[in-house]
Amino acid sequence: MPIIAKEVTGSLFEIGIIVASFSFAQILSEIYFGRISDKKGTRLLFIRAGFLACAITFGLHYFANDALFLLLARIGAGIATGLMIPAMIAYAYEAGKEKAKVASVISFQALGWLVGIVAAGIANDEKLIFLISAAFFLAGLAVSTKLPNIVSKKILEPGTMKKIISKNRFLFLSLLMRHIGAASVWTILPLMLMERLGAQLYEISIVYVANTLTAFVIMNLMASKIKIKNVTKFKIGIGLTTFVFIGLSQITEWWMAMPFMSLVGATWAFLFIGGNFHLMENNPKSTSTGIFSSTLSIASVIGPIIAGSIAFYFEYVFVMYFAIAIIICGFLISLKIKTR
């Protein structure tokens, strides 16, 4: 998205706003529809509506030839993805008779990222990738018609969201700080790889494949081999992210980013599975995972704006230094999360 945004505007600040707009819309969408999903007790309605809305809004990116159109398309896509994500995670958790295997099911999120990145690299066209994206969403909609309609217990208690946030404040705060650092780096990393290290679009795809492939493998191992507490998984994911950006700040060739992107895939697997499972075991599922996703979205609003500001006044590497500092703070906060 930073590369695409740069084609319609030369301002790094405006690029940051365009990148952040998606997550800003997603924040409100995930919180609202996650809560409604728990109230209704049905997930498939939100999943199918999300697939359809995503197909439309992502397809509209193909026609975005100016900054305003691209901004509106990003906002629409943020609303559409927020409609389905909390319901989909909760559905996977509730449908799994063996909870350990649910991690394997959720790992297909990472596999989907991998396939999408490979498709983008093969297409090697910033416009065509959105038509491919829309086609995948329509395929997902078709597959979702075969899913059984699982009706969960309706949750109607007032003040539920406030209780969840208060109870899990250290988890959400540490997640927020970690992802602010990560989102700031993801805003400038493709630009850094292309402008400073001479990477082509397909080479950037190769770098990102290392991330998603590792996440897929680690999430599947959590279903059978990695037997540690969910809170511990989350803390490991937060803490190890620091070493990712220490490494990325030192690379001198584009391919050197691959081992560090592989490491970030592992950290993502640990914090995503650990954090979401801990929340779903102890809170209303769709609402708590909606807050988890919204926290990521809030960070994805703040991070690009910070990255754009730092990159405007300093070198790209200073964004890495910022990420390292804020993630260390996030890890220290995560140590306060209670195991039970």
C-alpha cells in the first residue's frame, strides 16, 4: 500500500494518512460488529456479509487513480474487513471440538497471506492485484456457504466491553505498543527496500513470504507440539519482536531482510494465538477478539503517521529505532499480565 499510495501522492505524510485510514475504519467496525455478533449469537451472517463487502471494496481499488478515491476505497475496505474478522475467529474457536486444533485452523490466515503475497509477486502489477484480491474474496464467500450454521449463546450483559478492557488492560496496552512499532516499520519498509536497497516488487513479495510461511508453520505446531500457556506465548511474541527491528536496522541488501521477516512471522504466531485464546477462554469471544483486532487497528493508525513524520525529518532507519524502543516498553508491560 505505501508503494501504491506513492503513485497518487508524493507526500510521505499523505501516504501515512492513506495507509492509516484503513485501520481507522477497521477500529470502529471491529468493535461494533464484534459486539453485535455476540448479541446475535450467530457468526456466519457476519462472515458472509464481510466476504461480499470485501470483494466490492477491494475491487474498487483498481479504479483509484487519485489520492481521494484511494482514501475512500481504503476506508471502505477497513469497514468490510472489520465486519468479518471477529466473527470468523470466534466461529473457528466455537466450531473446534478439540481446542488445540483451532490454532491449526487459524493458521490458514497466515497461509492466505502467503498465497496473496505470492499472487501479488506473480502479477507484479499494483492495479491487477486488487482484482485478484476481489476474486479470492468471492471464492471465500462461495466456500462459506458450505459451513454449518453454529449458533452460540447470546451475550446481552451491559458494560461487557468495559469489563473486558479493564480486566485485560495490560494485554491490550502491550499489544498496542508492540504493533505501533511494527506498523510504523511496515509503512516504510517496502519503500526502503525499493529506494535504498534496489528491490523489485516480486523481491519484496519474496521477503514477505518468509513472514507468512513461518507464521503458518508455527501456528500449526501450536496445535500439537508447543504446549505452553497462552499468556506465555503472548509475552514471547511481544518480546522477540524487538530483535526483528534490531536486525532490519542493520541490513544492507534486500535479501538480508528475509530471516528477520521469518522471525516476525514466529512472533506474530505466538502473540496472535496466545493473546486471542487467552481472551476467548476468559471473556465473550467475538467481543474480546474484536477489541484485540481493534487494538491492532488503532496501532495501524498511529504507526504510519509516526513513520511518515519520522521519515520526513530523518532517515528511514530512525523509524526502526523508534520501533525498538516502544516494543521494549510493551514487553515490560506484558510482564504484568496475570497467568490466570
